[in-house]
Amino acid sequence: MMENNQTVTKFEFLPNEIIIECFGYLNTLEIFSSFGQLNLRFDQLIGRVPLHPDFENASQTISERFCQKMLNDPEMKRYIHSLSISNSNPSIDIRSFYGKFSLSDFPCLQSLTLTKVESINMDKLTIMLSSMPSLTCFRVIGSEGYNNALISSLDHSRIQTLIISKLYGGLTFLSNFQSLTSFTINACSIHQVFSVLNNTSNLKYLQVNCLSNDIAEFYEKIRLSVDSLRHLVINETKLEFYHIQMILKHTPNLTHFTLFTYSLWNSGCAQRWEHVIHNDLPYLKVFKFCFQYFRTANEQYIEEDLKKFQSDFWCNVHGWLTEYILSYDRAMIYTVPYEFPTLQLPCPMERYRNTVVNERNTFNKVIVLKIDSDRLRRRTFDEENIPVWFPYLCNVKHLEVLHECQLHNPLVMLQILKEIRQISSLTIPATVLQKWWNNNELCQYLNQMIHKLCMKGTLQFSRPLDIMEQFCRLFSNVQHLTCTVDRSSYVLFISTHLRNLIYANFTSTRDDITHESLQNDILRLGMNVQFHVDPITLPRISILVYRNV
């Protein structure tokens, strides 16, 4: 028996109930990799708790071991509650997965995610989807050409949640999904939103990540109010105010509304929103928004209009607190804390913060930071105008330098990396990147921090060998690379010298590549290579290089 003052510090001493609770916060494949084969107890626990394997970013070794365990222990498949498989992971794609299993082998599967489905997958998938009695949630991502066929194969009577990237034409087929309560679509037009609302009698949650007013294949108006809808999310749109108002007039029972808009500045914005909320949304409790406005230099009173969002109606009656950012050509007002994962900042700018809110928590949800230049005066970041609140962007993982922003001064980038220490992914124009290579301190930070690099534009070398070696030394810790090269020979050089590279997507702008020769050279490195030639973009060739880990 343990003494009362003895502290239990070893994880395996915990009772099964607590260990199972801990497992619920971890990735299934990580659990399997860390605790599988540790001992008999953990082996049995892993195979008899709700499992949610996600193979999209999993290594080939872990994926194959997990699949082999399911083959050896068929009972384990009864505990698979959700499953994600993807053709974006060449180590174990959709075809290789269903070569081992049928989706109907998982009797308790409630949620299925398919990413980048290809034509070769369709025959088997449509058959399997029709025989999945427990499936209530279906996600299909990056498979626009096959979404309609996949969805039509589902058991319409059971699906409660649909998440898709895009659909073409009307969405009248949703009327067959009487049990549907949650629908998310990545991109659609306002007329498709009307179609959704007209054909879903029990929908409670609707999310549109990018809402457009493109010329649609059809025209539809909302026929009746959608009384069931409680939660509406529009994460990005350039629609005019009256278009959004058309939607809100037919969703009178909304309690939660999230909206991100881009538009030209029009005065009286706060008053128009007060009118809509008062007349059309009487039950609205939570309104989270970010309004970004482009303005011209002669708009002198924009700040006075923005302050109207801080009137008694917004702050005291509803408790919706805001702050705003002004630059020469843009204005942005948003509820605090900021709700959205992406923050795009113009420069130079001035932030008018809300002192009632803890500044350290304002941008906790931001994981992608985009920096941009002043579009009218073509000004950009310098050392003096790096925001003093950048250290509070503590959860930012990805930094994107937009093509309009000519961030030539390496000291500016160095300061950003010093302030935001969690950045591990960088998207940047190749022309900007090549201006930084002579700053040793910046190169050290880039080498230590950046594990995922995406370069826009073509990577060109005036002195190929020396500069390529410098590039590979600078990014020796990069694991994921996306870039365009003007010589296919660079593909082999970079793949050879980036020792930590796991996945690279090259685009070659010259038709000077010998597939067989490059394939043999890449295979000798212990890596795999795939070629994709699109007749429309010739002579550009996509070359995927990946390592089995």
C-alpha cells in the first residue's frame, strides 16, 4: 500500500478510466505510435476505446502498422467511430486503404472524411457509401467533380452533418436529407445559399466559408422563412450589405451570427446593422464580425462612423465590444476577441484597441498572419512600424507575405520572427526571399523556425550551384516544400540536399525533364516521385517528391 504522501508520477499507474479520458484529447495514430506495443494493458486499451484515425498526414510506417493491427484484430474495427483518408497523402491513399478494407467493415463508423477523391476511386466508393448504416457525418474535401455523385450515394435518412468543398448547380437534392441539421460548404454563391434554405426544413447550423455573387447556373429566391436555423457563419464574402440582408430577413430565429466581409466604404454602416438586428433578428445573442473596408483618401470621416459601433446599442444592450484598425487605404473593425483564424494587416496602420478587453487574449484564435502593403502609396513595413502588439499573436503558425508587399528589408522579417516565435510555416514570393540571404542572423532564425515553405513565383539562380547550396543550407530543416523552378535539374539537387525533406511539390516551367532518369535518381535517395502533366498548362509539369517515414 502506498504512503499517503507518495506522489504518483507515472502515467501507467493511472486507472483505465482516466487513461481513456486522456486518450480522447490525442490523435489516434499518435496514441498508437506512442503507446502501442508498450505493454499488454495499453495494447488492449487502444483496441477497445473509441478510435478516430486520420490518415491524411500520417506517415507510411505508422499507417501500415495501424492497418496491420486492424487486420490481425478484426474486433478492433468495431471501435472505429470516425475515419479520414486522403489522396493528398501518397503514403496511404484512398485506393490503398480500400484495397485492405471495405468501409462497410466498420459497423460503428459515424463520421467519414474523404479528401481529393479521384475518378479511379468512384466505383467502389459509391457502392460502399450506400451500405454504411451508422454514418451520420460525411465530409468530402477538394473533390469538386465528384461531390454530387458521392453525396447521392449516401443513406439520406441518417445523415445529420454534411461538409463539402463545392457543388455545381442547385442544391435541391438536400430536400432528401430530412435529418440534416448541420451543413458546411467551402465556396458557393448566394443563390445556392437560397437553394439550401429552401430545401432544408430542419437545418440548425449553416456555414459558408466563401460566399460569392458570381453568375449562377440558376436563379432562386427564398420562398419561406427558415425558422429552424439558429447558427449562421459566413467566413468570407464581398457581397453588398443588401444581399446579406436578404438572407437575414428569412432567418428570423438566428441566435448566433458570424460574418467576415470585404467591401468599399459606405457611411452609416453601424446604423444599417442596428436596423437589421432590431427588425429582422430579434433573438440574436451572439454577433461576431470583421468588416474590412477599402477607402479613398478623401473619406475623412470614416473614424467617426466606426466609433458608432461602440455606442450604447452595441456595448451595453448587446455586449458586443469592438476595436478597429486604420491605414491609408483600408479600415477594419471587428468584435473582440477576434474570431477568425486569419488576420491580414495593411501597413502602415494604427490600431485603436478596446481597453476593456485583455489585450493578450484578443488574437488568440489567429493562426495565419498575412502582411500587406499600402495599395495606394505602395508603402510597406519598416522597422519603426512593426506593431508593438505582435508578441500577443502567440498562436500564429503560418506567415504569408502577400505579393503586393515588397518586404525587401531583412531586418523587418527578423523582427517579426523574434516577436512571433511559433511561426513554422512561411509563404513568400521567391524574389523577396532571395534578397535576405546575406543577413546571417535572419538566416539563422529561418533555419531554426521554418519547417514548411511555399514560394510564389519562380525560383531562379543566376549562379545555380553556389546559390542552390546556400538555399539548401538556409532551409535545411524544411520538411514540406512547394516551389516553382525554371530548371528540372533543381528538383534532384534540392531533394538531395534537403536532408529533412518529407514532401515536396515542384512545378517545372521547362519541358526539359526525362521522367525515367529523374525517377531513378529520386528512388536512389530513398524517396518516391510522381509526375502530373496537365495539357492546359504545358510545358509546366508538376513533380511530387515524398519520403516514406
